[in-house]
Amino acid sequence: MLLMLLVGCAVPSHQAGGGSGSIILGEQQGRPLDETLNGFLSGSSAHEVLNLASSPWGANIELQAEPSYRAASGRACRHLTALSLSTGEQRALVACETPSGWVSRRRVTALLNGTENAR
């Protein structure tokens, strides 16, 4: 299973022909985040919460950021939890800093351990 996870990190999340992907082997792919989220991720302390009327994850979201860490790529990354205050749905995310700002994606481990439903 570990081999499959390592291969999954090296294979693009989309086939040739376009589409959004994820941060893979240092490439700048994923969901680019706006200035508000860039500022929050760059300057917030561990477990700080940001309430958003609208966000990449829907309306009325409470975003909590975990402490920053260095990924294997050398980038600063943070685990995030996006909680919909409307539905109670929770998403496990990761955001990593790139030269042009922060980008986010779902945490693969959340899908694997069953804490998030696949979409």
C-alpha cells in the first residue's frame, strides 16, 4: 500500500488535456487561494480560525489552520479543516505555499482513513 501512495504522489491527478490538479513533485498545481486566504495562511497562528462568507469550499465556512510544517518538497504547508456552518460538513485539506501564493487540495490521508467521503 505504501508503494501505491508513493506512486500516487508522482502521477498527475488529471490526464493530458487540461484540468486542475494538485501539488505534485513541486509543480504548481492545485486550487489557488485568494489574497485573504494567502494572508491568513502566511500570518495566522496554530489553530486560528477564519470565518468566510464565501470560499473555495462553499458559503459560510469556518477554516481552521494547523501549525506550519515543511513538506518533502521543501515548501511550507499547513493542514486545514473547513467546516460548513450551514451543513456541518467537514473537509480535511492541505495548503502549500508556492512562489505565486498558497494552493490547496484535499488531504489524501483523509480519504484513505475514512474521515472524508470521496467526491
